[in-house]
Amino acid sequence: MSTTLTDRDTKPWYKHGWPWFLMLFPAIAVVAGTITLVIAVRTFDGMVVDDYQKEGRAIVQTLGRAEHARELGLIARLQVRSESVRIDLSAADRASLPEGVVLTVVHPTRDGFDQVVRMTGGDGVFEARLAPLSTGRWLFQLEDESRSWRMNGAAYLPTESDIRIDYSGS
């Protein structure tokens, strides 16, 4: 069978569906790659650390500070309310209670929500105001001002508003 010139389709290529269908998937890949690149450039991943050796030494020092808190017999009870926190700190020897502490409230995944509060008080009782904490898991780090000991705790707010940090094994 032979075709004559009049039987051929004389429409230009861009009026056919197949070329557009074949170009669709590479075009989608280019758009998705561009979006991925924009997200990667605009977003900072603050959880990644460049100097792992330095971080490892810091972890060892932190463990030593937690051990020092255990040696002092420190027990902390944090009462977290909507915009305030109260800390009742006790020790085996009342003379080892500090006049001031530093409370760091850390959100595990959102750097911008972290708070550092310097607190002064007497007889192991410290109170301070906090910016409102959203619902979710929060980490609480309590240190003396000289950074010789450190205590860590965690809570799911608002259900766990009373936190006890006790390294004595109880």
C-alpha cells in the first residue's frame, strides 16, 4: 500500500500530543530539582555539626558534670506553668546549694524556641518567667552559674508540668 501526499498529516510537530507527552517528565524533573535546590539553600540545618571530635570531648565533660551533681546529692523539682517556672533544688549538704542557677529550655528540633534563664533565689527555691512553651517535648537543663554541675530532664508539655530530676537512682 502506498500513501499519497494528500494522506499524510501536515500539522506542525507542536500540534501533536506525543512530543508534549514525551517532554512532560523531563520538565517535571527540572521543576522538582529547582524546588529542592531552593529549599536546600534557604533552610539551615542547625543540627549538623562539623567538628565531631570537639563535640565528643564536650559530651565527656557533660557526663562529668552530671556525675558531680550526683556526688552532691542534688534533686531538682521543676514546676512548669504557662509562662513561669519554679525550681525547688535540694542537696545532701545544704551548704552546696547555689545562690543562682541557669535554666536552659530546649526544643529538640526547633532552635528558635530555646530559652536561657538566669535565676536567683534563696534556700534552693528559684522562680522566673518564661516565654510561653508550645505543646510537645521539651528538654530542661539546669546548671549552677559556675558550670560545675549539670542536671538534665525532659517533659511533654502541657501534660507533664512537674519534672523531677534525680541522679541518685530512685
